[in-house]
Amino acid sequence: MGRKRGGQRLGVRIDSGLAELAPDPDRPDSFTLLVDGTPQSHVDLADPTHLEFEYVRRIAMVVDLMAPAGRPLRVLHLGGGALTLPRYVSRTRPGSTQRVVEIDAALVELVREHLPWPPDRNLRVRVGDARDAVTTGRDGSYDLVVADVFAGARTPARLTSVEFAGEVARVLAPGGLHVANLADGGALKYARGQVATVGAVLPHACLVADTAVLRGRRYGNLVLIAGRVEPPVAGLTRRAAGDWFPGRVVHGDELERFTGGAAVVRDATARPSDPPPVGFF
């Protein structure tokens, strides 16, 4: 471990590479977690409702809109990072039952030591494989499943198939929602395939992203929301448009056109998501 003082970065070797905690020069008690140079999380220890990354704000919009304010939710987080979203849920929906699954044990310990989350008996953080956590889950046991899993800057292949999506659908309550963070650019082949794949088992869906990303002008994050019931499209549209980094909601016929006949991904043909352009971060 190499710890630097005076507001400089803390660099630590973890299972998946080099983790760095970089203090935010503009916000006291705030840090960005990077793994091998890729930003993974931003955390404000003093105010967990401050969400720096736009895609995390878009996921938080789903948390806010899917149930009346303050009502506890049952949430499965696939991918832990620095626990930005679990902290947000604990603050905005106290009493929520949350399970966080992170495969990198050393990363969990780093966050536990240097970016500790407030004590919450309903928040459990476990080291394990995301797909295993879903396949061993009980039917209908979660209101929300959030998939934000990256090995480096790519989503592992085994989390991109319809077989995996089917397991997510199984553990969702009838009115539950699945949210997936997709990173893509250019022709958006990966994102289109994921919309088709998740839509094969959870037919009501929408996509929230920056217009430039949707048009293939730059690499970025697309947030996919899907369920057996309609996502809160109207509320998402208002909030995404009013965000300080505005986004657009794609749904209905427009989402079908976006998919463009992309094939459903199966375990036998699954591949990791495409890497970001060289030098993107």
C-alpha cells in the first residue's frame, strides 16, 4: 500500500489491478475510486445523496420513481465499487434491504477501511460472483436488481446473455425493475444487443443516455431499465432532461428502432462489452 497525504492519491494493489482513491478537489470528504485508470465510483462521505457520475444519477432516478418516497426497497447490487448507490438508497429509503455482491475481496476491504459506509444492519456486502448471486437467489426476492459490473472497463461475457437475464427476471418481484449500466460507443452494437437480450425476458423497457452517445458520436454510458411492468418513463424523461448533464429517454417504437433487429445474446455466443477508445479516461 502506498498512502500519500496532502490531498494526493492513495494507490493500492487489489485483486483486479491498481486501485486509486483520488480526493475531489472541489468537495471535502469526497473521493473518486479508479481501477487501472478507469473511474469506478465517486463517493461523498458527508452527503451520500450527492452523485457525481451522470449514469449513477440516472439509476438513482429509477430508485426515486419506482415507489412512493421513503418506501423501503429490496435491492440487489451486482458490482460494489465504492458503494455509491447503496449509500444513496440507505439515506433516501431507510429500512431498505440491500445485498451488494463484489467479486474483488481486496477492493471491498479497501473501501471498508478508507471509505467506510455508515452502519446499517439491512446492508450486506458480500464477496462473490454476480451471476452466482443471481442464480442462487429466491424467486421474486428483489424489487430492484442493479447490474454495474466491470472487469477493468468491460462487462464480463457471462453477464450479457439471455440465460443470465432470465435469472434476473426470476428473482425480481412481479412489479420489480432491472437496471443495467451499459458502456458503448460508435455503432452501439453491444448496447443494441443488450436491449434485445433483456427485452426477451423483461418486455417493458426504456433506455436513458446522452444524445451524443445515442447517436454514436462518443463512447459513454447507457442505462437500461426493464421489467414486466412499464418503467416510470414520464418521470424519467422529466428528470433526465432537467439534469445538469441532460439525458434522453428512448422507449416504445423508438427503442424498437434503436434495437434494429439485433440478435438475442446467448451463453454460447456471449462476449464481453467493447472496450473504451484508447486514452478515453
